[in-house]
Amino acid sequence: MEEAQWWPADRLVAFQLRRLRDLLRDAAANVPYYHDLFAQLGFDPASIQSTADLQRLPLLTKTIIRANTNALRHAHAQGMTRFNTGGSSGEPLVFFIGKKRISHDVAAKWRATRWWDVDVGDPEIVVWGSPIELSKQDHLKHWRDKLLRTQLLPAFEMSEPKLDQFIATIRSVKPRMLFGYPSALTHIAMHAQKRGVLMSDLGIKVAFVTSELLYDEQRATISQVFGCRVANGYGGRDAGFIAHECPAGGMHLTADDIVVEIVNGAGQVQPPGVAGEIVVTHLSTNEFPFIRYRTGDIGVLGTTPCNCGRGLPLLEDIQGRSTDFVIAADGTVMHGLSLIYILRDLAGVKSFKVIQESRALTRVLLVTDDNFASGALDQIVSEFKQRLGPDVAVVVDRVDNIPAEKSGKFRYVISHA
């Protein structure tokens, strides 16, 4: 991957095509869902002449994955890891990832990390909230993090005493890099300003942000307070490590691993410079293929190469994955995903929206199916109250559908009173 980033566009395209043919052949032979689909369509993977031929295949949606989870498993896959995602889309999804896919995504992350003059093993502070990281602090992970000099701070715990601890930890560690949600890093930065604590003298080279939209004012605050550059990243556990910003400002696609298409509302592929939904085919997902997977996010492919000289094409604009903070009754600030994670693991939840009307009232809209247990309503109320406060009113409404936001994407929304 270190070598491929400098290849010219035509060599990258040829490499993509060769890997795409291999993926499709493997899926046709060993993945029941694609074996049947290709037979129904009369589709022969050997007939692929360019990545544009992917348009002969239907788009893969969360609904299709939920209905065909077992049929999407490779017949010879072993040691796969179960993942789930709900994120800002409000549509929970369970899927599986094999070791090949994990290794490629990690390699892509570290390649992009090295663009910023930091490397594996440099001291790092991670501000994160996924239960996958927070709950699996086993012996092996403890020593891995110690070896890599990574320290995790929980993004869901943003009370003032916790923020004071975070600031003290960062000053003590003197990390070369930060990693986390832009909203969480901004919140820590603003608290440091409030306390009058200098953070720009620690030698931090870069703050990597992901999982949310990065706003200009957040970039400016993080950069000013921590005295470092800010590098935006885009991807997900389902779609993979899609794009990352280089020091020249370009959001480079991981084109040696992922084919990205931009489609309109009718599913038609759009040319560079035209906005549409981001659709990805991850070329390292043999064990559980993601072929033409709809991310639900809106983006625009770039029309010109980056000044840095890398041949990896650019993602010009990204719209989506916007989250926010929620405020508990006692004033504790928590990342909005702290509520999402309660909902996304519940059986029978198809989509959801959370609206914090005020500190005293939070409303939850749920679209459910027959697998949803009636007792889950009490569970939702109980767990929300644990996070927000015992006296907070939590109203849960089961609805037939949730209106899309202006972007056309289902999204949970938080509005502070």
C-alpha cells in the first residue's frame, strides 16, 4: 500500500479491476447469496471489463444484509468477527468481518497516519466511545495498547471532573497524535480554554478525526488549542477505511482496496463533480462481501489530482454521519452515540430517531418488526434514565416510518433546549 499510493491513475485502475474480478469470482463460487444472484442475472464475473461493469449488479442495502446474513457468509470462512453498527443512520446492522479485511483496513489507517510524520508506536491519545473498544479491555488488548503506546479516554463521559482528568492525562502523556470524534476533541479543547490550561506546548503533531462531519470551527478550535494540524478521515466498520486527508488538504480514497461509486436517487452512477450517495465495493471482504454497498452518506468525487502527487483519487465533499452531544439532567455532557448504542443492539429495531427536547424530556421514535420484544420498551427507558438521570422523562413511540432529513438520509437528531 505504501507503494501503490504513488502509482499513476491508470495503474491503480488496472489493479482495482484485477482484484475486483478475483472478488467476484470467489463470491460466485463460495458465497450462496452471490452464487444465486449471479445465476439469476446471468452475470459472469469473467466478463468484467472495467469497474463500470459493477453497474450490472444491484445495490447492496442494510435491509438485504439483514435478510441474508447467513447466505452472505463465505462457505470456507473461519475466525470471522461479529460487528454491528447503527451510527447516525439509525438503522442497526449486524455483519461479519474476516482477518483479511481487518488487516487491510488497519494497513490503510497506518499508511494515512504516516502522511503526517507520525508512525506506529508514537504516543497516542484516543477519545472514543464504541463498546467494542471500551468493553473489551482484555489482557491481550492491554498489552497491545501498552506496546503501541495508545491510551483510551471514554468519549461518553464528559462531566467537568472527567474533562479535568482528560486534560491532565493528555498533558502527562504528551502524545504525538490525537484520535477521536471531532465534537469530543473540540469539547476537550474548549474546556482547556475555560480552565486556562495551555495545551499547545505538548508537541502534538496532528489530531485525526472521524465518524462525524468536521466543521470549520471545530478544525480551527482543535488546531488552535492543541497547536497541531487536523486530519479528517471517512469510513466505517461496515464500509471500511474509505478516505483520509493528506497534509496538502486532499481527501484521498483508498482506491487500492475500495471501489467508490456516486449514485443518484434512481441508482444511476454520477460523474466526478456531481453529488450523490456514496456506494462502496470493498475488495478485501471475501469472507462477507460488501459489493456495491449503500453507505447512506452523500459525497462528491474530485475532478483533479491532489497537489501532494499521490495517484489515489479524491473525495471532494462528504455530507453525513453527523452526531452531537446530549446533556444529562445534572449537566454532564455525553457524546450522542452513548444513546445510539443502547438502541442499535436491540432485536427487532429497524430504524430509530432520538430527539432531546430538553434536559427534562427525551423522545425516541422506533420502527420495529416482529422480533421486537415488548419488554424492550422498559429496557430503553431504564437505560436512557441511567445515562440522562432518573427524573428525566423518556417517551418511546413506535412508528411506521421515520421521515428522512434534508440530505435524504435517516438520521437521529438532537436539539438542545
